[in-house]
Amino acid sequence: MSAPSQTVERLMPGELIDDFFVWERIHLGAQGIVYRVTGGAADFPMLMKVPRFQTGDAAEILIHYETEAMILPVLSGPHVPRFVAAGDIRRMAYLVLERIEGESLESQLVRCPMPASEVARIGAAIGDALHSLHRQGAVHCDLKPDNVILRPTGETVLIDFGLAWHARFPDLLAEEERFEAGSAPYISPEQLLGVRGDARSDVYSLGVILYEVATGELPFGVPASRGGLRQRLWMDPDPPAVLGEGVTPALQEIILRCLEPEVERRYQSAAHVAFDLRHPDQVQLTSRAFKKESAGFLTQTQRWWKARLTPIPPPPRMKRALDAAPVVMVALDTTQGDDERQPAIQRVTRQVLSLTNDFRLVCVSVVEAPPLGANHGEGASALHLDQMVRLRNWTVPLGLPAQRLSLHVIVAPDPAASLLEFARRNNVDLIVLGAPRPSQQALAWWRSVASSVTANAHCSVHVVRVPEPREEAAPLRTSGLTR
């Protein structure tokens, strides 16, 4: 089946999309369009987000959509919009979610610099929202004023989870090696080094927001290059009190502690940030609070040298509460439409999943990367979507609920290495994949993806072999004997 081409630029008021009536357009962005919708069973205001991925676009937009559609349904509480529905990518991709009443923090930046009391009130509300998110196993990874909604009640709501990370789901951005995904002024140093899934990254981004609201400036500007981004690994921003007259020693202490490039020196919890902002009289002041200038040339040179030699750290190991909640990864070759192994792999997968009531099934397909010099953007989205549809069709007979299933297409030159890295990074407990096809020669095993994965996997591997059809038995020769 070929992938559908979603080139929707505008939906008309009154148009019916599944159970939802489309009304006026609320927002037009580079990656998507947002409409007000009604219908369905929800009794609260709703909006529909439609991604704008088209033939010729890179696959990032679709990956952002998949990430949000995967994570948002498992989040709850007053600090995230309620999830309503997601469209089938085989027909039309969309997300329907609660429309939050309020204003974005971005719209309030015209009032900067704000008084210290106002900075503390907004910052503490964001800290509450982050703490709620982190307790649910998620990290936003793209915290910025545009993704913070201020409710009239004073609470904040975090939106746009297209770059987020969740402890129970595969990390699509890491799979695609887009570690630096995020907004340049707000991204944390460890994200630049390849680490996602650390809640303290959101604490750093909160520090950038506090700095901006308190001073009207960004601590590191808007970097346009990798070199500019990496300056935050060793450079100090100007002390906030130098730029904002109303910045108190306690507020400067809080902001600069959030902006520490080394995560161990930073606040370890967003809840602690919120507490200090609400109780400035209890903030322990250090030399940060009284800084009047950035670190000297020698200090910054030493930090630069240390950052230059810092290796890319491994992602944090996800700790599961119960071993009875496995992550099962099934590797499929979706490029072969007549692959006789797929029904057998499907049967084995059903048997494996029947052994537990709490699991996560991850279906992965690896397709060959385009040759060097080829146009990576042209057709990338269509190829990705086509393989996603094939994976979706393969899983339909399993009848699994959406919250237990995720589908991933990896574009890479080495399928075995990609599968091993994906399994390791996402804490897979069992890999299911097929042996070489029966029609291949016997020595194919030793050169196969299955052989390499089995030999090098960090977890158990179940290799599914499809036996060759038996030849019809020849009639018994009696050599003239009779019964």
C-alpha cells in the first residue's frame, strides 16, 4: 500500500473530519495548522492540530506529530491539555485536544523586564507544571515562552510535546539522532551533548525563561550556529542584576543556579525552584547572588577546554518499577511485501504478549539510507509514511490498544547496528525478528541481521525461523514383496 499524501493547507468551516466539525483557523505555523473544532464526546473547548508534512519535506514534522500523539494521551492533570483523539495516518494525521483558556507567556514578554514578584509568581507556576510532568515520567525538552499558557487562575499549562521524552516510550528524536532538537535560546547544555530524558534539562530552560522575564534579554542571545550554541557549556551570562534593576540577590541566586552548565550544580527538581521562588527569604545566598560581572578570561578558557574534552555521555538508564512490564521490540522488513516470515513473526509476537498484562510493543523497520550526495529531503516524508502504514497494517490483527503500541521507521545504512542501538537506548527487554528467508543459502545466517543482533544484543532475542516446505514423500518401494 502506498502512503497517502497529506497536503492539507486549509480546512473549510463546517467540514467534518471523523467525529469533529472544523471551524475557524486559530494558528498557521511552519509545521502545522490549528483549528477550533466541536463534536465528539468531550464537553470542553477543543482544537485540532494538523501537521503540514508534504512530499519533499523532511520527516521531522511527522516525527514530532508521532511523538506528541504517543505521549500526550498518558499525561494528566491541570498542567497539560486533555487529549481527545488522534487521526489515522493512513487517511489524515491530526490531534484533537483541549483548548486552554489563557494567554501564552510569549505574548507577555512585551512587559519585560517584570518586577521580581511577578517573575517569581510566573516562575513558580511553571515549576509546578514541570514537577507534575516529571512525576509522570516525562521531560518536555522544548520549554519556552511560546509553549507556556497562563491560565486566568494563575496556573500554567505546558503545550506542544512534539520534542518530548517519556520514560515508558521509545525516544523518536534520539532514534533519528536529532539530539539538538529544541529552541536555540532555551536548549540545555546536556541536550547539545546528546542527553535527553534528564528532567534537569527543563530546569535549565526554566532558568532561561526567568532570566528573560526578569531582564528582557536572553542569557545567550539567539545562536545561529553549533559553535554559538555550545558557548553555554563554558560561558557565563551577564548577571541578571546588571541588566534588570529589580533583580534581587535571591532571584539572581535562583536564576544562575538554574543556568549552571553542569547538571549536578543545578537545581535537582523543579519543585525546589518553585519553593525558592515562593520563599525568597529562605534562599541560601552564595557568590552567585552578588555577581556583578561574568567570569574572567582564564576561568572561561579553562571551562572551554573542559567542555571540549567532555565525551558524549550515555542516556540515563530508565528504571522500571516492575520487571513484569517488558518492552518488546519486533523488527520487520517492510520493504519486502511478499516476506513469508511476517505471519510467523506475528504468531510468535501474539504468544509473547499473552504472557503478561503490562507490556509495550515496539515495531521497528529499518530502511536503507539514501546514498551520499542524494537529496535527503525530497521524498523522505513519503518514504517514512509509506513504511509506517505497512507497520500499522501488520499490527492490526494483533488488536492491541494504542497506548501499548508504537511504530518506528529508522533510515540507516546498517540495519543490525541501528536495531541494537535503538533497543539499548529504549531499554528493550526482548527482541523478536526473523531468521534469513528459507530461500536464501545456508551461509546467509552468518551474514544476517538476525545473527548480528543475536550476538550483540544487551537483552534476550527470539529468532523466528520459517521451515522450508517439505517435499512430498516418495511412495514406498516393495521390491516385489507382498503383504
